[in-house]
Amino acid sequence: MVEYGALEQCLREGFIDYTVEADQRYVPKILTNNKEKKRKVLDTILSQLYVCDSFLFSVAFLTKSGIACLKDALIQNRKATGKILASQYLNFTEPGALRELLKFPNVELRMVTEERAFHAKGYLFHRPQAGPENYTMVIGSSNMTANALTHNQEWNVFFTSAENGSLIRQTKEEFDALWDTAEVVDEAWIQAYESVYTHNKPKRQSVYVPFHKIQPNAMQKAALAGIQKLRDDGQDRGLLISATGTGKTYLSAFDVLKMQPRRFLFVVHRELIVKSARDSYVRIGINPADTGLLTGHDKELDKPYIFATIQTLSQDEILHTFAPDTFDYIVIDEVHHGGAATYQKVIRYFQPKFLLGMTATPERSDDFDIYALFHHHIAYEIRLHDALEENMLVPFHYHGISEITVNGKVLDDMSDFALLTCEERVKHILYYADLYGSDAERIKGLVFCRNVDEAQALAETFRQHGKRAVALTGASSERERSEAIGHLEAKAAEDLQYLDYIFTCDIFNEGVDIPQVNQVIMLRPTTSAIVFVQQLGRGLRKYPHKRYLEVLDFIGNYENNFLLPIALFGDRTYDKDFVRRLMQVNFLPGPTSVHFDDIAKERIYAAIDAKSALADLRDLKESYRNMAYRLGRQPMMMDFVRFGDKDPALFVAKKESFFEFVQYMEPFASTLTEAHRAVLKMLSLELANGKRIEELLVLRHLLMESSWSTAALAREMSETYHFLPSTETMESVARLLNLQFFTKTARKKYGSEPLISFENHAYVATSYWNDLKANEEFQRYVQDILDYGTYRFENLYVHDEPEIVRGFVRYGRYSRKDVSRILNYETNREGTLNGYQIVGATCPIFVTYEKREDISANTKYEDQFVSPQQFSWMTRARIHLTSSQIPAICDEHTRKLLFVKKSDAEGSDFYYIGDLTVLGKPVETTIANDKGQQLPIVNFQFLLDKPVEDKLYRYLCE
């Protein structure tokens, strides 16, 4: 329950004194859409909608895209009753949006008629678990449209009120008065309104850019400039990396139109694509009379601009009708197939003035170096999330839906065919397919299955349920594929054979253009992030009046579920902590949204936790090879950072240093001794994580100098990072670099020799360190480690202006060894820092929020958040109020730090939540052991120095 005192604190922070620390869930604030800060108005509305038991919305305009943003919350919280009051003002509200709301029996819907000119925007929520008096409200400029909730520059005020607050009472009175005179909306009312809406449609300003005006967008202009720069630099070939649906073909056409080659060749790998490519060129201004096709059916060899399939072009009798220098400009689409014999034959034969390769996925697993094929010249790179941010694709609404349990079995990677195609599963799929629908009146869906048999069986079952569906497989001819796509895209009134769905396994992963697809259904485990993005991309291409794509992903107990957030949020680091954080933050630019139901979310977290590392050795070897191909040289750790690829820490975790991983991948004659290698392991395992920056700064200077003073360290810390290290921290740095901090076993592993001595407030390089750094190869690897550790500190711990609390970044993740080091303990205490330990004037407390079932009863402490700012904590068993440690914990001079992780499956790192003060007096109570005996234990109530951020709080407590 929210006490009035707590509410008063929130109001005090919001309206009187911003320095007051109050519960951030209820503090008044301005809500805006800000992609740099990863904020949307929608986030707050959804967070309230998920937990309320009733709501009142008043909005001037309702659109289908706006309802699509809210639909997951309405589905998940069906117990909440709601009233939505919309307006007929300017006849802007869409009939389709009204119909979508009628799907929810818990939501009442009324319309204020046009003559009232209703233009209010307010969202009022009642939160039962916070107390019957608690209301939250958003009031301002945002209508219930996707752009208003996620993209436009909007101003809204969020505030909390008790039931008797005058603002809430006035709002409810105003709402009730309008509600009582408004029109009840049902299907009959919608049909009547629809005729008015349609009649007035020409009067409303179109929100769509005219499709016939095809001009390069901002990213395409940048890509064109990149291609031109390659030519200006004397290069004769270049690689364009561009996400599916971003207009690679148009982009190449713009360049060809500019260059006006005498003869031009465009190569594709499928006959289904070749005509579409030619049409794209014609649309942007290429004379159709100058274009010709070279396929199994067409042999227009004399045309200046030829569009060819690789299968036909590579035939000797066709290829040798052209001289090697016939074409001035050649474009090869989907060039990741370039390692195939047919492509190699064609590329080696021709000698164009410029060769452009285009692909969305240069990272291949077939061990062919696409980058070398283009001499490592990358003209430009447009990834999926860049394209979404630049509005090059339609936004999508992704729904992670838990697969059903059939006969007590949840679908998994090994489920048999009968479970995959059973009637119960089909009804489950159809229910959600109809519920989420699409942005158009008719669904035009693409369904990806795990194998051909499943695709054929499910298509047949869909037909039995009245859906017009067909399955396409690798055995389907080009004609069958083309006809099926035509029937899917056709208007129902004009094609008696129109289709609702095409089922397939993987033949539409790439190169097929079906821009009218408005719903994609995933019915298979995700085994590759690349393939997932390819399949998602089938529906992201823009089309007139297409505003968004609905994506339904049915999630079973699949081993690779962890790939879903990696694919959706564009992560290539495969860092477990970062992927968990992506799930918590859940941000994609613009109206795009991602939602997992509770069970699906649990399955994803379970898949993340089940893996010791998200990238296994095979993944790392492939990633290393691809980076080497891209660079044309041996990569270093910072290359993976620069190109947003695997987190270098993964390579270190496998082989103890990046040098050792390189040796494993491509053994070479190194100048490094065992001593060099031991120190590289120490720096990689202990410092490269960037948990503390001071050691990295010291070593960076000692690579160039023989000594460096603590005063210089303090000065650089102040100037660069705006805080000063303590005297204890500067001494702690010395203990780590002279190896005193480590156990005997670790010291032996790291070479046993100190790297520095600490003399007269200065770090002095030892002769051992000086001898090591004389080796240039060693210096190169050390510099790379220092750069990576600094990057980690600056970008993972000090980005977005986080709060550093005496050495710890709030919500950063730390192991017990990290805590020993940052609290300046003389030695590594990770072996004894279990639940808590009082060391000098510090007491770090480690809490695993979800206790394992197999631990002893008397260690299943009831440690839990009472609220975002209060934590209830138990000491060890057999502790009395009279025990010596109780006064030490109560002492205000003892620094008490709270570290929390959700479960042991998360690994050894804990979130630093904040510092604690004792609230009230500790209470002695009891806890039962495995034998049922009652043992004494002491309960503390702690007040956090700052309330826990909402998303992390919900993650830990859910």
C-alpha cells in the first residue's frame, strides 16, 4: 500500500525539491518520446496497463496502429475492466481500430460525436495492489496512435494521486459526464460510421508518402557516396551490406542511373526475382526498351542492360557469347552465395570496370571469404536496426507466444510430428492469428515451419478451418511459387483463388519480394539469428498504406530460445548479461514493439541461464574467421568491438587470453615467451572486464614510462571521469599489479613476478615488466587489452550518465572477486564472501533472489524487496541480537552494500543495487533447519539510498 507519507515524498520531489529521493514509480514526470534515451510514452502506459484493475481512456483519435501497440497488455491483463472514450472529431478515428477493441469483452467503447469537437487525451489507471486509494494518470498531447505513443514530439504529464485527490475526482467527473452522453459503439454503429469515414477520406490529409516518387533516402544517399568513394579511390569492386527490405535493388539502380554504363549486367540466383529486379530499375528511370532477361525461358542477349539468373548465365554456351570486358558495370545480388562454383565461374570470367556485390548476410558458415572476393572494400553497411531507425522498413509488432502443452508435453526441439500438427495446436495458432490480425482488412500471411511435412500438414489443417492456404517447398517450381505469391497479394474480389497464407520451411529466407505480407508466423525453433532476421525481413518491406507488420512467434522449450532477443534487438556480442539487459530494457526505435508472454519470457531466460556461454566454440571460430575475412588480416579484440561482433570476453573465457585464442585458430611462430603469455592471461582475466579503470590507466602509462605518480593518476581520473580515487584505492591498484591481491595458485598462474612496485606514492615498473614490454608483439596485445578494458568501463559502465557510488556503478554487475578488489581488500576474499561478511568498515551483502530447492532449509532466507526502496534481509542462522556482528551492521559508519542476482543460473555476477541504512531496529526471529529445529536468526529492514529502477525491480521480483 502506498502510504500518504510516501506519496507526499513523490509530490515533494516532483513539485518542490528535485533532490528529494522518492519512489520513482510515482514521482510526477514529463513523458516524451526520445530514442536517444530509449524512452517512449507507450512504455509508461503499458507498465500501468499491465498492473491495473481498471482504466479510463479519453482520446480524440484512435488508429489501428495505436491499438496494435496496446494489444499485448490488453490480452495479458484481461481481468482489468476498461472504458475508452474516443471522438468522431474530423472523422479521423479508424473503423478498423474500433473493431479491434470490440474483440475485448472487458473493454467498453463509446464515441463523442463530431459536433462536440472532443480533443482530450488522458489515461487514468487504478492500481489495486498499491492500495485502493492509488490512481496514476497520463494527461497531455498523445492520442492513441502509434506515432503519438512512440515517435512524435509529445508532452505528457504522469502523476499519482490518492482517490480523494481533487484532480482525480475532477477527471472522473468530467469523464463520466462525457461518457453518459456518448454513443455506444457496436458493429452496427461502426458500419454507419464507416460510410461517413469513407466519404470524408479525401478531405483528410494523407499520411502516406506517394509511392511513385522513388528517391534515395538518407541512408541510401550515404551508401551511394560510399560506392562513389571506392571508384574515386581507384577500386574496381565493392561490397554493399544492407538489411533485407531496405531497397538494395533500388540503391544499385540509382548508382547505375548515375553512371550510365554502356553495358550492364544484374545477376540473381532465382528466376522469381529477376523480373522484379528489372521492374525496379525501370521504375527509377531506366528505359524499359534497353532491358532484357537472360533466364531459362528468355535469351535477350543483345540488350544493353541484362538481368540474368546465375544458373543460365554460367552455362558455357551462354557465358562465352560475351567477351570478358562486355559489361562496364556488374551487380551481383545475394552475393553471399559467391563461393558457389557457378558464381566463381562468372566472377572470374568477366572484367567489368566496377563490380558491386549486395547481401544482407556476409557472415556465412560455409567458410568462404566473401570479403576477400571484394578485396575487403565495404562500400556501406545498413543493418536491420539502423534501417528501422531511419524509417526504411515498416515497423513490426513481435509477439512471443508460449506454445501449448499437449497431453502434458510442451513442444520442444524433439517433438514428434503428431504433436506439431494436432488439432489443439492448430486452434491455438489460429486463435492468436485472428486476435492479432493485421493492419489491413485481410491477412496476407507467411508461415515458417520446421520441416516440409509440417508445412504441408498445417496448410491442409488451416484449409479445413476455412483459411485459404498453400504449402510451398523446395520441390515447388518457379511457376508454382510465382502463382502462389500472386494469389496471396491479389484482391479477394478480383481473384477466386486468393490466399490467406503461404506455408514454407526455408525457401523464402532470402531473395523473394512479397511486400504485401502483413503477418508472419514462426512455428519453428530459432536455430540461427541470421535466418530469423531473414524470415522476419520477408514482411518488413514497405508498400502503399502498409503501416506495420504483425509477427507471431510460438515459443516452446527450445534449447536456442536465447537467440530470440539476440536477433530481435540486433545484438552480436552474445554477452549473457547484455542479452538479459536487452530483455529488461526492451527498446526498439519508433512504433516497433516486442512482447513476450510470461511463460515465453521464462523459457527465454531459462535458455540464457542454461548456457555457460551463449556462443560455443564453434560460434567463436566462425565469428573469428568472418572477422579475419572482413579485415584481410588477423583480428584483435577491438576489431570485434568496432564492428559490433562477438564480445571479446567470450574468446578470453575459452582460452584465457585473446592471444591464446589466435594461436588456437591459426598457430604461428610467436616471439612471446611463457612469461609474456602468463601476464597476458592475468591482464585478460583480471583487468579486461573494465570493472575498475585505475589499473588500466597505470599500465597504459607504464607501457611508455618507467613510473607514474598517484597524483598524476588522481588528476587524470578527475579530468577524464570526474571522480577521484581514494588513497585506499590507489594502494589497492598496487596490490593487484604486484600480484599480492591474488591467491598463491593465481600468482603462480600469472608468472609469480610483480609488474610494479609502489614507492613514494608512485607506481614504478619492475625490471620484469620492462623486459616484457620491450617485445613489440607483447606491446600490441597489451595495448589491445587496455583499449578493450577501457571501452568496457566507458561504454558498459559509464554510458548514459550512470551513478557511480564509491567505486561501484549502480546496476552494474560484479562478482565476489570484483567486490573484494573494488572495496580495496588486501586479498581476494571471494572464497569467504558468501551471504555477507564484515570486513573493516564494510559489509557487502549478496542475495540470490530465487533460492534453489536443493539447499538446506536454514539457508532459505526470506530476503526480499518490500518496495523499490526497502529491503528485508536475514542474517545467517544461529545469530542472536546479542551476537557481536549485529552492532557492527547497525553502525552507521559500516558501509552496507546490496548485491542481488535473480538466481544461481545467472552465474557468479550480482547487480549492485545500492548502499543501505538500517530502518528501525533489527528483530530476532527463528528459521527451521532440515530437521525441523528452530534456529535463531535476525531480520533487518534496510532503506536503499535510491529506489531501484522499475525495469530491474520487476525483473528481479517477477
